[in-house]
Amino acid sequence: MSDTTNELQIAKRRTFAIISHPDAGKTTLTEKFLLYGGAINLAGSVKGKATAKHAVSDWMEIEKERGISVTSSVLQFGYDGFCINILDTPGHQDFSEDTYRTLMAADSAVMVIDASKGVEAQTRKLFKVCGMRGIPIFTFINKMDRDANDTFELLDDIEKELGIATCPINWPIGSGKRFKGVYDRKEKCVITYEDTEKGTKEGHTTKIPADDEAQLTAYIGEEARTQLADEMELLGGAGSDFDLEQVQNGKLSPVFFGSALTNFGVEIFLQYFLQMTMPPLPRKSDIGVIHPAEHDFSAFVFKIQANMNKAHRDRVAFMRICSGKFTAGMEVNHVQGGKIMRLSQPQQLMASERKMVEEAYAGDIIGVFDPGIFSIGDTICMPGESFRYEGIPTFAPEHFARVRQIDTMKRKQFVKGVNQIAQEGAIQIFQELSTGMEEIIVGVVGVLQFEVLKYRLENEYNVEIALENLPYAHIRWIKNKDIDVDKITGTSDMKRVKDLKGNPLLLFVNAWSVGMTLDRNEGLILEEFGRD
Ligand code: G4P
């Protein structure tokens, strides 16, 4: 495909995931991005602050009850000739698996950090996944209008906790009541902060060249000016130099400071971000690397969500377009399903409002109606082709429970519900190797998923369940092909099960049993992540 329009469209795309610990200001920052660019498509738009605590994306009842965002949403906006896709990720730590998958669909990540808190547990976890993919990570240190931790300490914290070098692109001058703005290290000027009216598009800022001492003193005061000079001298010796290649390989995180609430530093961030990020990245497949602009349409499924809209009782598969152009009504090859098909009801608006997509390009995310045929990680390409994108890793669940339906007459709904929810990837289900469907073991990454499962089965499938916690905490997929699992000499705390796809695996209570089992069975290969 060498259609120049397609190439131009793809070159304009920037697709990033926004991650943070809850309350760091991710939603507020996203809202401010939308102020600068006209929102093109909102797939579950950001939550309206203050008045309504839940986002439009919080369409699931459980989210409303808990005031947390369970599922990721996607939104698209235009800015300065770019077409930007933001993949929102749920902030709650228990929804990490969904978040991990969302990161698989992004080309870079923006990490929002609360300046008075530094790196928090959630950010650390998510970061591991970004690291696995080697995608660029941008840091926005937020809430500078409140008293913040020492800037050097904040940077140190990121470097130590997350193991990535940092390069401040701008530098804050004071914080809280004494926040005066930021120093732009590249432009060598100070952008002053005035407590702008909340939510206004244009903050009142003034740009002052750093060498204009008189004007600078007039704006930020003598004390702040000398402190800035001292800090810049210190930084000269301490910080990493900016290196675009390092940024693009995810080895160096450019750091920005601002206050999303008062709309300071957001546009500055956006402008640098767009200069430093790349259009949709090539992706690995079993026929080699697929380049977004040099290949016809292809995509992979990174998320499946059932019952998004109670009125429709439907299931939507979210796809990240990896190459070429998608046109509504076109025929495609669903590789794993072995079928040529038309993607039904493609939409870019996936929450309460929906908008049909006529065309979309590499970098974009579309949701399509799924009659139950897609699985996470599936590849979709043109009918003349057949290849598979590298699988999305299944993250190791850490909590397990045996689950059964209370009313035995509802076996059918129960099995259907559990299977559908598992296909979405919200839970993983396992069965005893020999006994078929009688006993179902559910594994989750975060315990809150047990509650989500219970709630959804009751509300969407009308099945009450009982959960019995199991002591297993370590899971290993068996990678040896043609192995007789029954012949593995295990430990007393080991259980043999299989996953939804029939892959054999072992559950252990204790970590040392894993090592013991490996010792006892020469040649046995155990892996912590399942990969298709
Ligand atoms: P999240 O999506 O990461 O969970 O964070 P969210 O944007 O919802 O922000 C969490 C809280 O922090 C909100 O306050 C928000 O107004 C506030 N906040 C966000 N950015 C800034 C900032 O730059 N400075 C200050 N001072 N506060 C900020 P809330 O009280 O929970 O909500 P609301 O009642 O203010 O709407």
C-alpha cells in the first residue's frame, strides 16, 4: 500500500496510554488536553469532576457504586495537525490486568505523578509493563500548585523506584503558594504561573528569557530567581542529558511539571510530547515486522467487553489498528477464527454514546460488535493474508478461588457467564485436568475481581455463586510440548489444572515448591506468563 493519503493519515497519529495512581490527576489532565484539541471521538469520555464522580466510561453499575473506573476507555482528539488517541487506564490497582493490556495497544505512555506523593505502588506495577515493551514514557508531575516534594527527590524517586533515567524538560520554580512557574530548559526562558481561573483554556502566562534578570526578578522575585539559578547549576552536574533515541526506546523519561487543575504546563507538555513521540510503531508478527504505512489493514484485539450497554446486551471487541486503513464494510480475515468476515458495527464511541466509524487508520482503536468469536490477542488482516501478531501475555493471577453456582439448575447460564467473562480477560478460569467442567477455579490478579465476577454473574446472567478461597498463589504454565502432566513429580501443595485453551499448568501454595518441582523433574520448563 503506498497511498499517500493513508501515509499522511498514519503519520499524524499518536496513540498513548495515560497511567497514574488514583487521584494523581489523570482525569483532570485528560480534560485539559481536550480543551486544547477539539475532541473528535470520545469513547467513554472522562468523568465530569465534582458534579458527577463517575465518568461516562463508568457505565457499569459496579463502577457507579464504587466510584471507580473498571474499564479502559479510548478518546481521540485533534491538536496542531495531529490526531491523538488517548487510552485511559483504570487507576484502581485491582484492575491491573486490563490496564496491562491497554498498554499493549499504545505506542507510548504518559505517567501522571502527584508532586506531593512521588511514585506510588500502582505506578510501579504499570511501569513494569511499559518496560517490557520498551515504549517511551513521559512523566507529568502534577499538582505543583500545592506544596510539593523537593524536585531532585522526585526525580530520584522515579529513577530508583522505576529504574529509568529522567530528564527534566522544564523545571518548577517553587510550589504551592510560592509556585512561580517553570523554567523551559531548551528555550532558556521562564514561563510564569498565575493562578489561572480553574478550567480556562488559556492560562495567563508570560515568557521571560532567563538572562533578563531584571524582568525575571520583577516577576518571580529575587529569592526564587537565585534558587532557580542554583538548582540549574546543580542539575547541570546531576541530570541525564536529553537524548531522543533513549526516550524513544523507553530508557529515558522526559519530565514535565505543571498543575492540571489550574491548567498550567499542560499545553507546554503537549507540544513537547508531540515533538518527541513517533507515529504508530511497527509490530512483530509471525511473518516478520509489519510496518504501519507499508501494509494493508491489520489489527489485533486487546480487549473484549460484554454487556457494555444493558439495552443492547452486547459484546464489543476493541482492536488496535496496526497497519493500513480500515473502511466500514470491508472484508477481513479473522486469522484465529479461520474466517473471512465483515466487521460488524465498527464504532469509535464505545460508552453510552456511539458513533459508527467510516474509516480509521493505523494507530486508531475501533470497537466492533462481537458475536462471541474473538479472543484477546486475535489478529485481523486482509482476506489474502494470514499472519498473527505476537500474543498478548496473560498475566499471572495471584489469587484463586473455587466457584460454583448456588442454584444447580442454572448450570448453563453459569458456565456461559464465567466463560464470557474469562474471554474478556477480567478473570482466568482453570479446570482440574481430568474432570472437565465440574470444578471451576478462578484466578485473578487483584481480589476485587472476585467481587466484579460475583456482581456481574448476578446482574448480567442471573446466577448466584459461592466462592471458596484457595491457598494457591503461584502459577506456572508448562512449556514442554508432549509432556505427560500426570507423571510430573510435584510437591504436596501442587495442583494440576488446565486453562481455557487446554494448556496444562501447575498451581502452588509456596514459592519454594516451584523450585523443588523443577529440581525433581529434569527438563521441565515452567513459565510465569502464559503466551498464546
Ligand atoms: P485521577 O483521574 O488520577 O484519579 O485524578 P483526578 O483527575 O480525578 O484528580 C483527583 C483530585 O485531584 C481531584 O480533586 C482533582 O480536582 C485534583 N487535582 C487534579 N489536578 C490537580 C492539580 O493540578 N492541582 C490540585 N490542587 N488538584 C488537582 P477532588 O477533590 O477529588 O475532586 P474535585 O471535587 O476537585 O472534582
